[in-house]
Amino acid sequence: MLNQIIITMLGFFLIAFPSSLFSKINSPIFKQIVCSVNVSNKNAQELSLEIADNEQKRSYGLMNRKDIKSNSGMLFIWKNRQIRNFWMKNTHFNLDLFFLNNQGEIIEIYKNAKAFDETNIKSQNEVKFVVELKSGEYPLLIGDKFNCPFKELFK
């Protein structure tokens, strides 16, 4: 009888509290940095970027969030350059992905990656950094440069 009560209570708990609650429990802690970027060679804009610098953080990324603030996004970093793959699984909003060379210069752009789309987004070039920003928020172009403390990220 006690087992049935426990099972019933557990079932109610799982129904009453959506899985998004559990996903936030497993969410990694992201450090933040401030970077600037010259938008289409005009005024510099400051961005607060969360750093995804290990496999757990890179795998989680911006998943399971309902939105991100204006002037914010995520900076994915690796120690080496490679072709990079992304998808939008469990991402609730569209994103623009900016693939950067070692100096933070945009060498490739993937615009308007669709929310929840599990299609593979693959860079054409080997890159060390990728920035994700809310789709359409910044009209950045190939050659625009993110000014971030990249060297400090690897200490």
C-alpha cells in the first residue's frame, strides 16, 4: 500500500513539474566576459557572452532557455581549430552563428538557425571560436571582428 502511494506521488510530481525544471537542475554554470564588436564597421557594441569552454558547456549551450537578453549570447571556445558542428535541439529561439578565426574575425556566418531544428550546422572552415547571438539582432558581416580577451580565456 505504501509503495502504491509513493508511486502515485512520484507520478504526480513528474506530471506537475515539467521536464524543463529538471533540465535547469543539470544546467552548467557559465562564466561571462564582455566583448565588443564593430557592427558593419560602425560603432562598437558591447556584448556580454557566456563562455562554453568544455564539452559539457558546449553540448548544453543555449538549450532549454526561453529567451536571452539583448546584447548577450554565447562564446564557444576550443583549444584547437577544427570544423565545428551545431544544432538547435531544445533551443527555444532562432540564432545567428558567427564562426571566428584565431584573431576573432568573422570568417563565416550561419543566419537564422531555426529553434528546435536538429539539422546539422557545419562550418566550412576550421575554427577555434563560435559566437551565437539572437537571430537578426546584429547585422554583422564577414570580416567584422569580435574584440574579446581570447588569450585570457586559456590561462
